Amino acid sequence: MTKIVNHWIGGKPVENAAGASGTYGAVTDPATGAVTTRVAFASVDEVDAAVAAAKEAFATWRHSSLAQRTSILFKFRALLDAHRDELAELITAEHGKVHGDALGEVARGLEIVDLACGISVQLKGELSTQVASRVDVSSIRQPLGVVAGITPFNFPAMVPMWMFPLAIACGNTFVLKPSEKDPSASLKLARLLAEAGLPDGVFNVVHGDKVAVDRLLEHPDVKAVSFVGSTPIARYIHTTASANGKRVQALGGAKNHMLVLPDADLDAAADAAVSAAYGSAGERCMAISAVVAVGSVGDELVEKIRERAEKIKIGPGNDPASEMGPLITAAHRDKVASYVTGAAAEGAEVVLDGTGFTVEGHEDGHWIGISLLDRVPTTAKAYRDEIFGPVLCVLRVDTYEEGVDLINASPFGNGTAIFTRDGGAARRFQLEIEAGMVGVNVPIPVPVGYHSFGGWKDSLFGDHHIYGNDGTHFYTRGKVVTTRWPDPSEAPAGVDLGFPRNH
């Protein structure tokens, strides 16, 4: 029998209103292709019920002390740490990534929980005394209300934890709409939050498709929306939610470049390219998908990448020997494969072709092997599109300046990296490159929790990056209070219709 994953509303699991005859989606094990789970798809009424539970909880949660909020978050962190293997197993079973990679995802999510546990420092206000005669001015930050998160399949635990710990620490209540492709991790997080003592309704989960998403974007009681996903959907989220008066941070797609200069350590660069391109089967928004080789290093670099890539062990995520697992769905596998099969016709040299790869005993899994494309033209679909799979493109340029121009011409600006031994070139690169996150001899420059994550150009819609100081500011709004307490012996100032002046 398949497992049923239901919504989490008001502190408990909630079945579809229509019961067994309601709308459900199928969740497959990517390693076998077998349907293992049925996930409830929320109707408008069920989304409304989750928002109503969150709104009711906000009335009291907003007035809870910082000590109470952080105490619950500390307990949640301890529970999350104790259950990290169990959570990673859920991720592997539904996403397909190998267990070690899933554990890394949980660890990076824990960083933001750590940040939220110290929210007292982030929410400190400001005070200026005696700005005028007996007048003081203070600035404070207050929660928004009900906020929503819409998260992708590739990080079913980490990306939600980029959002809700800070949101609830700031005094908001939260409605999460996770990916319907791997929903079980979100329910595990909800149960751990409840076990930690989070009041009912502060954290809610609704599963589903466009019906659930659109209702969250339109609901008048949802004050802000956080999103991570593809650029077309990020643009839609931003446009629709903004039109409905909501604060929005919508993180979109990427085409992350790695510029390799002639003086770089090519062994280190090849190691980094393979790790960053093929980790999690390329299903990362921070994956390196384009290597830009400068000058004469291209042939040697491509050969070193090929040698390493051919040795990667591909298999089920729950096999300790596996280094890379399957893709999330058969449809996505077929789409990724199309970029490889069509590459030669568009002028690329196919060095490694991973299409047609299978794993013995798991032939129905969503498998694809490692693909490496060299001398890829910028006009090729494999370069222009975000493939989101284990396909690495190599482009050749003659100079550093040509490489920077090529990268800056991309519509995406999520992350980028340079590999070099030249500190001057690295410094110049980090100032000239048009991307939100930059690595110097670091292929995946995902910031630590106390800095913020976010891109430029078509990789971000909205004004705020996610987590860090930007996250705290996104989930709060400022208020300035001006106070005057006259001295008892002071005579009344009388009526003055002039514009107030500080003196």
C-alpha cells in the first residue's frame, strides 16, 4: 500500500476535505520509478483553512516573548539534529539524492535555525535621545502577519528552513507549500516543530499544485511570499503576488559559470567543476553548468574533467557506494537528455554522453549518466537554458575580459566562480562580475547563514535576498516612534501651526 501525505493545519495532519475521493498526486521513488506515496492536493478551501489557522495563531504569537520563541527554536534544533538521518532518508526516498548529500542539505538548513535562535540580536531596535528638546526617537521592527513559502523539489528540507525559522522567530506565522514531488520532509519538519512546543497554527503545510499556489498569492490575509524555483515561475510569483499587495522575494533560475584562468591549478579546478556540476545530479540552483576556459588551458582542463567524470559511481541514493543518484522524474530525465542529443547539431562537441544510462536491477528508475559538452556555442540551447541535470558545458575564450563579458551577457546572475592564483585578477573579477554570489577558488559559493543568499538579473525578483540580515528585514517592517515627555515644571508650548523643527 502506498503512503498518504496529508496537509498539516492548526497543529495536526488534515485529510483532503473530499476524503478518499479527493485530489491526490503520485510521488515516485526516482531509483525504481515505483509510486510509493500519494500526496493530497489542496483546494481553495483547504488553503483558506491553513491561512485562517495561521491568522488566528498570529494574534497571540506576535505578542510572545523573544525568549519563548527562541526557547522553542532551540528545542526544534535539538530535535532536528537528533532526527537528521531520518529526515535525510525521506529526502533520498523521494528526491533520489545520495544519503550523504541529503545529510549536507539538513546541515545547511540547521545553519538558519541557528541564526533564528539568535534572533534577539537581529531584532534589536535603535534609540536616539534628545533629538530635539526633550524628544527621543526610536526605531523598532515588527512582524508582518501570515507569510507563505513556496519551495522547490531539489531541497525539500533546506529551502523551507531558509524561510520559516526566521519568519516565526520574528513573530510571524507561516504557511508552507512544498513541492508535490517530494512532500514527506515538510511533514517531518512540522511534527518536529510541534514536538518542540510550537503553538498550533504557527506553522502549517498545504500540498498541491497551481490551485494552492494561486490562492496563496491572492489571499488577502497573506502578507508576504517567499519563493525558490525556476525563472519563469519566479517572475509569475512576483508579478501576481505584488499585484495583490504582498511583499515578495522570488528566487529564480541560474546558469552558473566558472572562469578558469591559465594560471589556475587545473587539478583543483577539474575537481571543483566535477563536484559542482554533477553533485545531486546537477539538480541545484548553484550547480556549475558552464566552465569558461581562458587561453590555452581548455584541452587539458576538459581531459581532466572527463577523467574524473567517468569514475563517478551512479546508483540508488540509499546505496553507500553511490556518488550520484537519479533525476526526480522520468519527464525531467527525458528533458535533460534532449539537450545532449541535440548538442552536436548546434555545434557542440559531445565528450561524454550520459543518455541511455541505466542501473542494473533498477531499470525503471529515472537514470541519466554524466554528460560533458565542449566548445559549446553561446547560441546552443544547452548553454542558453537552465538544464538542471548532470550536463556540463565548456566554452572557450581567449582572454579574461572576453570571459567576463560572456558571463555578464547571460540573463542569469545567481552565482559564479573564478579559479586563479592571481589575487589581482580575483579582486577585479569579484568587482566586475554581475552576479549575486561569487566564489574565488570556491565552485559553489552558497553563503553561510549569517550572510544572505540571492542572485541578480533574472535570478531574483524582489528587493530582498533570502536569510541573513535580508531575511530578517523581509519578515519584519519598520516603525519609528517619536516621544516627548515634558518636564512637570515646563509651561505649555501653546498652539504652533508651523511645520515642526528640531531645535
